[in-house]
Amino acid sequence: MIKRTLRGSLGLFFRLRRWALLAGLISCSNSLMAEDRLYLFTQNYPPLHASKSGEDFAHSGEQIEGVCSDMVKTVLSRTDYDYVMKMRSWSYSFRWVQGRENHAVFCTARTNEREELFQWVGPLMSLRWTLFAAPDSDIELASLEDAKDLRIGGYKGDVMSEYLEGKGFNMTMSLSGDLNVRRLTLGQIDLWVADALMGPLVAKQNFGIGGLRPVLEFKETPLYLAFSRNTDSEIVAGVRNAFREAVEAGELRQIIEQKH
């Protein structure tokens, strides 16, 4: 009787131990999967990134489209990493990813001021810094200095806007870049700083405004997928390898050609 009870207790002990080990392995596996999940943030800025709903936010990659968004998806499709893609305001996204593991922002300009903030993957494409005037404006610029006394529309967190603000230009900032199109046509600002490609598209698609005058293109910077410094360098290296493979296969060039 005692022997049978002892054998039963020992059997229960070993079964419980196996269950505990199995639960530990499952927990460990889930933990590793969670650690390898990437969290990618961007803004609503057609044609680079746009929410399919037309809102300024989105909660998944399926709700986000656009040239640069498609490039990032293409690169990540060549990795084994799970990822979550979200759309928020640019100032929020830019701040949020810093200091957090496996977080990244895209597509962002790589500048001297930002160099040490991120681990960079790219360049995916380039941003052409352009000053636009309203269709009926007679403003002409021979150089950037000619715009010193003019009111220039920009928005918080935008590299072009912050550059001009740092140089002492008369900047009026909004929370969203596309609002400046309307402000420009209403005469509330004299110029709008935007990308040479995106500016006219945003004006046409969002407001039905055509004929914006590009009066000066003054700088060009490459755009990147930028991972936080807290992200494991091996993960970043894997994404960089996937980026090189996508470039060599011509996949990123094809995305740009399809959108034009």
C-alpha cells in the first residue's frame, strides 16, 4: 500500500515536472518571438505613406500604402521578422521609437543632427527640398536667402521645416504638412516647403489644388528606415541584408516606377 502510494506520488511529481518544463519552453519561445517582433511607425504623407481610410492614423500594415511604405514591406518580406506597422503624427512617431527596443521610424531623412539617434537602413529614396508658391503668386527666388523675409509654412518634426527654422527663416508650423496647401492658397503663408514630388500630389489629391509653383529646389537628402539605438544590432544587420537583396533584385526601383 505504501509502495503503491509512493510510486503514485513519484509519477505525479515527474508528470508535473514535465508539464512545468514544457510550459517553460513555450513561454521562452513566445518571449523570443515577442522580442523579435518589430514595431514600425510612420506618418500620413502621400504618396510616400497614406492610410487607406484617408485618416491620419492606422493600426496595421494592411491599412497603410504608398511608395516608401511598400518599399519597407518589400524589404521586411525578405526577413523572418514579424512586424507591426502603425501610422501616427510624425512628431509622435519620431519621439516614440527612440529608447525602445525593436522600434523604427520610416521614411526619415538622415542628417548630421540625427546620425547618432538611430541605426540606419537604406537609402530607400531621396527627399527633394522645394519651396512652393501659390498658382497665382509672382514670387521668384534666385537663392534660398531671397526667402528670408517671406512666411514659410512647415510642420513640427519635419526635417525641412526644422532646417529652415534653425537657419532663422520665418516659419509658421502646423501639426500636419498638408494643411499648408490650404494656408498657401488662402494667403496665410507665402511659401510652402515640401518634397518636389509629394507637394503637388498632396495638393491635388487632398484639396484638388493644381498648378503649385516650385520656385526653388535647394537641397536633397536620402530617406531611410531608422531603428532605435536600443534595437539589437543583429536584427538591424538582417534587415540591411534584406535591403541589399531587394535593391539587387530591382524590387525597390520597380515600386517607384509603378507609382509614377
